[in-house]
Amino acid sequence: MPSQGLVTPFLGALQACISVLLTMCYGFAARRLNLIHETTINDMLGLGVKLLLPALLIVHLGEQLHLGTAMNYIPVIIWSVLYTTASIGLGHFLSRLLGLPQWIIPTCSFNNTTSLPLLLLHSLESVGSLKLILRHGETTSSAIDRAQSYFLVCGVISKTIAYIVGPKMLQDREDSLSTPEERHHTPSMLAEDEQLTEETSLLPQRAQEARTSAKNLIRRLTHWLGSLFAHRVKQELLAPFESPFADMAILCTIVGAVLGLVPSLHRAFFFNEEDGGIFNAWLTASIRNIGGLFTTLQIFMVGCKLGITFERMVAEGHSSRIPVKAITTIFLVRLVVWPALSVSLIYGLAKRTWLLGDDPMLWFSMMLMPVGPPALVISGLAELAQASEMEKMVIAQTLTIMYALSPFVCFSITGALKASEAVLQGKR
């Protein structure tokens, strides 16, 4: 690839990354200027996860998933499970090898798989970088919608795995710090912590009661099915349904898949009115409108949340040293090692096989799925593990620095763009 072919996509990717970072900085500044209160930030984060993200998931998955594209989502599901599992193993290995603290494991294991890549896609659209990998006659907006559906499926899988194994990653610490009764309530403690920070329920009491009744019915059915298996197998099978995020995400994924794969429903919800889309212009459009609020608002609120963390660091007078070794390890895993591995592997599979189909946006999305700064769930795990205030501040400091370093994703984006372009040209 000639050097002049790298400059334009690199500059476009860099601008997109800076745009996302600035959006986060605006949230940080808004909090520092007391333009938004902490309770409002928690409410808005909860609104995003409980309402806006499900709406986005239903619309994008239902619109993009149909009988002709269903096979494209199988590689996404397999890849999401594989890279997340490999990240967990790598985090354990590096933690033991380098003598790093326990919280390094989930930080290396779970990256931001929803708001950050979704906003990056919009930024890349505005600078025109994605034109390199558009199929003949395809518009950028339709390619973006398809890529968003891939990232949303990946995000559901990654987050569900985080809820299943995240508490277990700090089991050793919990055993030494808590009583058996406290350990028994570990799942609910984690749920409470994350609800307070990112998933605060905003439903009225009557709606919450109806939702609880529906969840109890689903759980009774799943527990009945689980009773057919051995106890340990049953625990693993039912673990995802014990999470308030997981049940909502799984439900919305099922709804989106049904709307997409059933031809009559797909036509009614996503076709133009003259083609039989009787719900598209009003019901689908309204859900799409609220789902569209998720990406920018969530990144803005992440900046606000980092602002609160910074204020607590200053107020409590913590002057802890920057954990250089930990930050370097996380940076290398999330922004160097995984980009190199994912771009190379997906490029090879797309070029030499037909396992990944003929969609360049699928190749590009899969190359970027393991890339990016860690998710903020690590702060919830620190609370669960009853970490000291000093350690919590170090973790918060690490997360802040990692998001400040997020523009380095532009190198990964450039590599993914050029690799996908090369495969596309080779298949023409």
C-alpha cells in the first residue's frame, strides 16, 4: 500500500477520534462547571441503558437482520465470544506474570463495545473515510446502519459475559474481605452498584411491577429447563438471566431478531408505507428517534462521570502515583495487541475464505470490535470488592487516562479501513 494511500484515511480516523474525545470533554466540563448534578448524570446513564439502547438495538437489528443477511451475524457472535474469552485469559496471564492488581483482569477483558464505536462510526461518516469500503451503489448511511447492528450484537454478548464472569474475577479478594453472608449476596451487590451508576431504573412503580411479573415468568420457565441439567451446568446456563442488563438486552435482541427474520413483520415495521410498512412512519420512526439519542448522550455522560471521579480525587486529597505499569499493560492489550491480531486475522479470513461473506462493513466492524479503552464496569467491580479508597482513585485515574488516550484508536481504524479495502478490491 503506497504511503499516499494512508494519509487521507489516517487523518479522517484521527479527526473522528478527536471528535469523540471532545464530546467526552464537553461532558467533563459541564460537570466541572456544575451545569449538571450527579443524580441527573446517574439518571441519564440509566435512561441510556434501560431505554435508549434497547430502542436502538430493536430498530437497527430488526432493520438490518433479515433472511438474506442472517448469516452475517453468525461470525459476529462467534468472534465476540472468542475475543472476549481470549481477553479474559490474557488479563489473568498478565496479572500473574507482572504482579498487577486484580482489577487489571476485567479492565483488559472488557472494552467499550457500544457508545464509543457507534459514535466513531458517525464521525467517520462525516469525514468520508468509509467511502473506501462501500460496495458499488451503496450509500454511506446504509453501511453505517449495518455496521451499528454488528456492534450492537457484539455489545450485548460482551456485556452479558461481563455480568457472568465479572464478579468471579475478584472472587479471591472477596473471600478475604467478606463474610460468607456477604459473599452470598455478591450478585445483588453488583447489580445494585451498576444500577446506581449506569442503569438506574426510571420506570414508574406500576410498570416496574409488570416488568417484574414478566421476568418472574421467564425465570420460572428457564429454571424449569435448567432443572433438567446438573447443578453446575444449570448455574452457568442461568447466570445471564440474573443480570438486570442481560435480561433487557436478551429480550430486545429477541424482539429485533423476530421483527427482522419474520418477513411479514419486517415488511410492516421497516418498509415504506406504499410497500406495506404500516408501522414504519409512526411507530418505528418514534423508536428510531429515541434510539438515535443514545450514542452522543452516552459519551457525553461518560465525560460527566469522569468529572465526578476527578472531583472526588481532589476533594479527598489523594495524591497516588499514576500506575504506569498498569496503564501501559492496558494500553498495549487494548490499543496495540488486539488491533494487530484482529486486523490480521479478519483480513486473512476475509481474503482467503468465504466464511465472512462479502460485506466489507462486516470485516471492518469485526476488526474493530476488540479495540478501544476499557468499559466503566471496572469501577463497579472495585466497589463490589470493597477496595480501599486509594485503590478506587487509582482505578478511576487509570480509566480517565485510558479514555484520554482513546485517539490512538485512529491507527486501528486506518489499518482496518485499508485491510478491508484491499480485500474488497481483491474480490471484485
